[in-house]
Amino acid sequence: MTRAISHPHWGNSPWSIDFQPAPSSIPAKADFAIVGGGFSGLSAASWLRRFAPGKSVVLFESVAIGAGSSGHTGGLALAETAAGNLPGLGDVLAGFTTILSELAVDCDCQLPGAIEVGRSGGLPDSPISWSDSGLLRAVRQVPGGTIDPGKMVSGLARAAETSGAQIFENLPIKEILFENPVRLRFQGGELRARKVLLATNGMSLELSDLARRAQTKFTLAVATEPLRAAQIESLGLASQKPFYTIDFPYLWGRLLRTGGVVFGGGLVHMDDWRELMNLDIDEGESAELIARLESRVRALHPALQTVRFTNRWGGPILIANEWRPVFARHPQSQSVVVLGAYSGHGVAQSVYLGRWAAEVLCGNSSLPDWNPAEEKA
Ligand SMILES: Cc1cc2nc3c(=O)[nH]c(=O)nc-3n(C[C@H](O)[C@H](O)[C@H](O)COP(=O)(O)OP(=O)(O)OC[C@H]3O[C@@H](n4cnc5c(N)ncnc54)[C@H](O)[C@@H]3O)c2cc1C
């Protein structure tokens, strides 16, 4: 069964999910508990079962798998973090593709490279020549490509469940008691876990203690109707390479299999992540930013002047201080690891670091070198 990826008023993305967790009853205890059913949590769930086959893994998702950033993302798979390469990070894209293959996740992954575009320093043979607060041209090609986010969420969830993890949707964790074992409280009950991964990203910042390390924003995207091959060629997108700007105003985008093009940009600021719950893309700042994005797209190139938009949507991103992803022990418990805040570069990182997080929780690996010293232990 296919279902739309939805949060009440975040619009409709071109992606859909064809996985529903098998019904089962919530155990009272587990060896490993994961909070958050996005790419990070789902990847970790599979790997925990693979690294520790005799141990139980339970994943809690407050709404539905993919309901956060992962189901609303643009699906650009990039090698570097938003802060560039980091010490000890390793080869993200190689790890990402190996994981997809080992978990048999079919998500239309294509890695032809990605194009960085900018308003100065354009390459003489730039395939892209657009008008957007100046002349936008390709400045560099970097490793990367695209995936279908709905298929990736579904495939990761299927792999996790097949490997023996239990997934529970519509089950927000309301409170965590940092005892030994860790107590995860939800409406009507609690689960005790030896080790916990908090992969809640832009939400539940009071559980993950991320409020002091990152800020939740809401970002927007639109998809056009299918374009003709000649239009795609004249836009400079026939190579299937996604693109993003290295200067502001920010713009990113990619081709869809239908021939439509996704364009994204714009940030809604909020003082508290809970504002996400009342955010409606047809109202206020979100609606203004969508309208602005559509005008920008139509003005980019003559091929887009009268283009029709088929999808308008948005989703949360968690922007970390200094743009470095957070992958650290929770300050209140050595048994709890926090992973997230990829600052808009999470598609490949989340899957790759989800596996690494599973290794850390199993005691087979240590945390990376880019964390403050007190969180590495
Ligand atoms: C519009 C948009 C475009 C983007 N484009 C790109 C891109 O092209 N390339 C790229 O690399 N990155 C992009 N990103 C960012 C990328 O999507 C994220 O970094 C990535 O999906 C993060 O995955 P995650 O699993 O860490 O978090 P999420 O997918 O946000 O998962 C967290 C989950 O935790 C759940 N949750 C929260 N609190 C609780 C709780 N208390 N109990 C239980 N569950 C809870 C949420 O419901 C959610 O499902 C984009 C994001 C958006 C919104």
C-alpha cells in the first residue's frame, strides 16, 4: 500500500511511502531503543540487529516513518557535511552506496555528480546559465547525486523490520529518565532500554538536549510539471546532476524521473521547534516564501517562464552550530547517543552515520573526532 508522506499542513511532496510496520505489542524492555523513524534511526535499526543478532531493537516514531525531514527532503545525496569534510568522517558516498546495496534498498540512487552554482567565478563551459539575483553558473562539480526519498524511507524501514527490529508509529516518546536501564516514557507506558539512540533531528530538542547546539528551521520546495527533453537540455540539467548554490539567496534543485524539476530554498525561522506543529505552507511566511520561490523559478530561464507547479511542500531542518552534524553522547547518560543536525546535508550522512551509531552502541567503534572532547568518551 502506498501512502503520502504527510504532516498536517506541510504540503504535498512528490514522494510516497509503501511500507507499513507489522502490528505488534510494545515490549517492556529492549536491548536497544531508537527514537525517531527517519533515515538515521531506520539505518541504525537494521545495523544494530546485524551487529548484535541476539539483541532486541525497538524503534519509536511519533507520527509515521519519514514524517520529519526524511520524507520531505529533496533527495540530493552529498559527500561532505555542511561544514565540509570532517576529521575521521571517511568516504560517505562509498559507505552510503554499500549500505543501500547490503540492505537491498532500491531508491533510484544515481550518483553522476552534483553541480555547485554561484553568481561569480562561473566555469567557461557551464551547462547552467540562469538569472537569479545575478547570473547563476556552474562553478564546480562535486561527488553526489539523487535518491527517491519515499523509496529510501520505505526500503530502510523494510530492511529494519526484516532484520528483526520492531517499529512503532504514532508513539511519541514524551520523557526520558536517564537511569540504568534508560526509561522511555510514552502515553500509557514505558520501555526500559540498555542503550538508546536519539535520532529525533529537528524535533523533541528537550529530549536530545540539542536546543543549545542547533536551531530548527522550516525549508521549502516546489516541483514543476514534467518538462520536455529540449527544455531540460536548455536548462543544463540533461546530465541528471542536481545543483545547489554556494552563495545567497540559496537555491537547490534536481530532476525527477517524470521530467519535472524540484527547486528549493527559503527558511522559516522559529523560536521553538513546536511551532512546526502549527505551521501551514498555505499561510504566513511559508506561503510568502513559496510564492517567492515560484517567481524566482519562473524568472530563471525562458524555458520556465510559464511553468506549472505540481507540488509545494516544506519540512524541518536542524542547523547545527558551526554546521557540524551532532554525533555525541547525551550529556546525561553514557548509554544514550544523539545523532542528527545535518544542516541540510543529511541524505547520505544520516544513513552512513546511522550505521556508525549502531557500531558505537554495540561497543565496536568510538564516536568521531569532530565532537567536543567531553562527548567523545
Ligand atoms: C525540504 C527539505 C529538503 C532537503 N533537502 C536535502 C537534500 O537535498 N540533501 C540532503 O542531504 N539533505 C536535505 N535535507 C535534510 C535531510 O532531509 C535531513 O538531514 C535528513 O532527512 C535527516 O534524517 P533524520 O533521520 O536524522 O531526521 P528526521 O527525518 O527528521 O527524523 C526524525 C524523526 O523523529 C521523529 N520524532 C521526533 N520526536 C520524536 C519523539 N519524541 N518520539 C518519537 N519520534 C520522534 C520525527 O517524527 C521524525 O520522523 C532536506 C530537508 C528538507 C526539509
